[in-house]
Amino acid sequence: MTVKILVVDDEPDLETLLRQKFRRQIREREYEFFFAQDGEDALLKIQEAPDLDIILSDINMPRMDGLTLLQKVKENDILVKSVIISAYGDMGNIRTAMNRGAFDFLTKPIDFADLEATLSKTREAIRQIKQAQREHQQLEKLRQELQVASNIQSSILPPNSPHFQGRTEFELYARMVPAMEVGGDFYDYFLIDPDHLGFVVGDVSGKGVPAAIFMALSRTLLRATALTARDPQHCLQYVNTVLCREDYQGMFVTLLYGVLNTRSGEVTLATAGHEPPFLMRASGAMEMLALPRNLPLAVEEGCLFEPRPVMLRPGDAIFVYTDGVTEAEAGGMGFFRKERLGALLESAMRLPSRDMVTRVFDVVQEFTAGQSQSDDITCLALRYHGATGATSDG
């Protein structure tokens, strides 16, 4: 790195002297010197060479002195290190210079060994500042890229308020809030055909960008497979086979995939190591469904993912979630836990799907009492109205 130094002094011999003393550093491009006669001339030089690193300035000069130059540099927020030169004993001006932002000072007559040491120290300070600037720029670029990634991830997920034109047999609402800018949780829902609705909630191991990429892959692969294979068991088997045959650095995904027969109310559920869903009956009864846990996807090829059928009657609802809900933690109260979630759903089971999900998110946020979110949180509520059901709340 070539350090660019502006020397501001009205002594005519100083330029020749500095070029002679630092000829090696100039030849090896360690230093590049610029010269100005006073403060006004220096400001013009700064405009011509805005990437200056060091200003080495005398205090007493015609037209504009060094202290005024320092003030102008400070007012214009010019990123440069200033070293002031003054007569020995001129402590008043030196203190003023330091208060106006000077990095260091030298006394006249100049001791060139001291000058070289001062320039070396100032150069190191500049190196650290430029390194910090580069890191800040990289962080800012990363922040912008993460925001773009977050927007892309949000666009991948279905809208929060699904409206299936003319469909009144069910209502469904889902929401995902990542712990970081992007996350590994996801949800999806889609009509496989006029009589079958597919819905899924998944949770990728890990967090951040790698989890988000694996999430997008898993979600896309499952949807593409589900649209051609209505049976959840065979759908998960195929997706698992594809994921197991690639090396994803030990990443895996738990998920629950269900298919609702909108005419009969039968739901076929298959899980890959995911949290068990809650079933809420219109009668007021509620249970946590005991499903075969199975292994997550991308762990072991050949898993069968045994399905379980569940018959929904009009008014019944299923609530699916990720462990970001049950493992949400409050300082002195431990985890949120399935028991607390069950009690909450029991009090909210008659709410519309949107309100039920919103209620869970609100209570979890209250529980954690403002602590930073440690894991992605996803919830999906599906209520069945029957083949001639009431209008959906969306």
C-alpha cells in the first residue's frame, strides 16, 4: 500500500529535503509526497487527490494557517490523519491542534528519525482504518445480499393469506419468522387436484444462508414430487432418495406432509422426524397425534415413512409447527414446551386459522420477554369445514 502524504509548509527547501531523506521509500512506492505552500493551497490539493492518507502541516503559514486547515478538514469530514509541526514549547497551539483532530505532532527543528517513526506509526493507524473500512463495506454488502435473499425466500413461500378461488371446504393459514435474515423453516400448500390439498411444514438443520438454500431445495423438490405423487409416503421416499444421493455436508430436514381429501375430510399424514401435530375436534376434544417419528430426510436412504390417516369432521382443525415454538426460551422459565402449546391451543381452538396462528406467535413472544429469537418459528393451522363448508376466513 502506497501512503500518500501531503506536506503543507511555506519553507521552500523542505520539499527537496524530504525527497532526499525518503528517496528509498519513494522509489519503492511506500510513500508518495505532495506539497502545498499553505492551508488554502492544501485544500485545493485535497480536492485534486481525495485519497490522501496523511497531512503533515506546519502551524504558522500565510493566508491559512495549520490550525484553520485542521478545522476545515474536520468540518468537511475528510478521512485523513493529520500530523502537526510547531516550534518546541508551543504547547498552546499543539493542544489546540490535537483538540481539532490532529493524530500526532512534531517539533521544530524536525528530527527526521522522529519523523520517520511518526509516519510509520501513522501509516499503521491508516492501515487499520482502511481494513476496518473494507470489513464494513463487506458487511454492508453481505447485509444487502442477505436482504435480497430474505426477499427471495419470502417470495418462495406462499402468501400468508391463501385464497383458493371458490373453495369453502377448508381454511388455512401459515406463518414463518426466521431467527436470522434468512432461515431453514418453511411451509407450503397447494391443490394437487380439485379434490386434494397438500400441505407441509419443514425445518432444516442449522440456520442462516446454508439452511435457507437447503430449505429452498427441499421445498421445491417436495412440491414438484407431490404434484405427481399424491401418496405422502411415496412422495417422502422419493424426496429422501434424491437428497441422500447428494452430499449436503450433513444437513437434513424434518417435515410433516399431509394430503387432505376435501370431499371426505380424510387427511393422510406422513412425517420425517418432525414434531407431532395437534388435532382439535369441533367437540372441544384435543390430542397430540401419535405419528411414526421416522428419520429426517437426507439422513438414510430407504426409509419408508409410514403414513397415518386421520378423519376430519366439519369444524376439526390440525395445527402443525416447528420446534422453534416449543423450544423458545425465557430466561428463568425454561422452554415453552409442548404442554404449554397444547394448553394455548385448547383455549384458541375455536378461533379462525389466522387468529389461531397469530395468537401462538403473540404468546411465544410474550413468553420470551423480548429475548432475541434463537430459532426459526413456523406454524400452520388447517380447519376443515366439510364438502359444503362455510366461507373461508383466508
